[in-house]
Amino acid sequence: MSHQLLKGKRGIISGALDSHSIAWKVAQRCYDEGAAIVLTNAPIAMRMGEIKKLAEETRSEIIPADATSTDDLGNLFTKSQEILGGKIDFLLHSIGMSVNIRKNISYPDSNYDYFLKGIDVSALSLHKMLSTAMNLDAISEGGSVVALTYIAAQRTFPFYTDMADIKALLESITRSFGYHYGKFRKVRVNSVSQSPTKTTAGTGIKGFDDFFNYANDLSPLGNATADDCADYCVTLFSDLTRMVTMQNLYHDGGYSTTGISNEVMNKFSGN
Ligand SMILES: NC(=O)c1ccc[n+]([C@@H]2O[C@H](COP(=O)([O-])OP(=O)(O)OC[C@H]3O[C@@H](n4cnc5c(N)ncnc54)[C@H](O)[C@@H]3O)[C@@H](O)[C@H]2O)c1
């Protein structure tokens, strides 16, 4: 059901790779809520090619950008404003990649070149996006930026390896830049800490299905889906949350504050 919460707003959505991507659902919901959007992803992801379907469905244009390249990001913000006809009201950072995870390398054995690549792609890219946007004054007064993160930034999940540290940096950047962009243009910057979600990035993590089920059993509301996450992002992009900034917001069905559940206990008591 549409409430037209984003009517008249212009947004950029990164990270829609295929129909499982969280960003894919966010793009669909933003379009339903009345926003005009531009889609962006790494040029290599375009060649894998699903995103055109989403662009047709949401009547949006695609601007390829490697989120580690400030040149690409400059082009993204400049062209997006031309296409959408004004400054950007909201931005979704939905970018994550760890070569150490991809190659199944354990945390103590982390390859440092891969580690640095993960930091650049998954965390510094948010800084680069915000810095580029600020230099171009591309985000409108009171605009909203959301980055997606995971609770491994606060608690140890061994299989999340270097991404745990990388997400901690991402969340720190939301706070640090949230201050500066808040002062500059009252732009909000928040991270949403999402439940395990069955996407390409998610299922690439060793043992994903087991911890997906564990989180689902622990959370009183169960795991939040990608569709649920899209709904939450819409509220954060809307004017209804204009005083929320520099926060890490848990969107996890209660997982982050639950110690134990009967469902998990029963697995150990044999009931
Ligand atoms: N799936 C989960 O369980 C889960 C849980 C919490 C948070 N998240 C976060 O949600 C975000 C989206 O991930 P997802 O689960 O939808 O998976 P996904 O694989 O669908 O999305 C990751 C995206 O990052 C893009 N990307 C990678 N390198 C890039 C680059 N250099 N430039 C631009 N884009 C690049 C990929 O092309 C892809 O579209 C990530 O930040 C992820 O860490 C995922």
C-alpha cells in the first residue's frame, strides 16, 4: 500500500544487483511511494545485467559508478541531478564486498590487500559518496542518507571475518559525517543494522543458513526481510524522521536485545 511518503522526492539507490538485493526492494518501495530515482552499481555488476529490469519497472535511469572512484561518484551526482531535475533528497548506500569472505579466509589469516579492498569498497565508499556530494552541494536541505550494516560491528560473529571491522568503520563514518552534513545542510546520515537476509552478499558468508535460522529463532518477531527493510528505509527517507541522525538503527525483529528465546533453548534441552 502506498502512502506517497516520498512524493516529489529525488533519490539515488546503489547496490541493486538482482531481485534478492535489499537495494532492489528499496528501489521498488521508493518508486511506489512517489519518488523519482536513479539506480547505480559498479560497472562490472551491470554486465551481469539484471538491473535493467528494475530500471524499466521503476522508470529510472542507471548510472554506472564504482563506489571507490571519486570521479565516478562526481559523475553520478552531477548526472543524477540533471536527470531528476534538482538536488538529491535521499541516498541509499547498499554496498558490501569482502574478498577475504569470498575466498573463505579466516579472520586471523586475513589477507591485508583484500582487507584494504574491503574497507575501500564497503566503508570508505560512504565517505567518498558524502564528500563528493558535499563538494557539489548535491543533497538538498534536510535530505537523508542511509547505509546498511550488520550487528557484527558490535558483537563478534566469527564467520563475518573482516567485514565486522569494516562495518564498525562504516557506522563510525555515518556518525562523523552525520555531524558535518547536519551542520552544512541539515542532512541526516544513519545506518540500518539489518537481520541476516538471503542475498548474494549474505549467502556468500560461510554457515549463512545456520545463523539465518538461529537469528530467526532468537528474534521475537523473527528475521526482518528485505521487503521489511525497504519499508523502514522509506520512513527514514521521508520527512517524518527529519530529526533522526547519526544513529545505528537496529532493524532485526528484536534480535539485538534478546538474550535467549524458548525456541533456541529447546534446541539444547531436546524438547
Ligand atoms: N544480506 C545480509 O544478510 C545483510 C545483513 C545486514 C546488512 N547487509 C548489507 O546490505 C548491503 C547490501 O547487500 P545485499 O545483502 O543486498 O547483497 P547484494 O550482493 O545484493 O548487494 C551488494 C552490492 O554491492 C555492490 N558493489 C560491490 N562492489 C561495488 C563497488 N565497487 N561499487 C559499487 N557497488 C558495488 C554489488 O554490485 C551489489 O549490488 C551491504 O552493505 C550488506 O553488507 C546485508
